[in-house]
Amino acid sequence: MVNLGASNEVRVKELVDSLMKLTRYNGRIIWDTSMPDGPPRRRLDASKAIKEFRFEATTDLKEGLKKTIKWYAKT
């Protein structure tokens, strides 16, 4: 398996906040507090993509989210 994407760390709450803003979602988010040891942030390991394909992401997360949401809305 090869992960494609940027290797920047992102807090899960910041990702959710960005998605809510970009999609104009005004609903409520319910956090599962039964998993207190869940990771508060994520970071993709794209080293295999760099090594195997010389692939490095050129789009930052927020721009990638915008493009993905736009693409999804068209389908």
C-alpha cells in the first residue's frame, strides 16, 4: 500500500472545522468520548510514494479539500 498526500500533521478538530466551513455545514458534531486515547492529530507517511514514484504532494490540505468537495458536488 502507498499513501498519497501531504505529510503535514493536522489536528482532527482542525480538519473537522475546515470541512464544516468549506461545506457550510451548520449541524452538530458529536465527538466519541468513549475513546479518550484516540489520536488528536494525524500525519500521513508518504515516504513510500516519494521513494517508489518520486511523488510529493504539491497541493496543501485546505486547497485539496476544496477541490475534493467541488469534485464531489459535481457527481
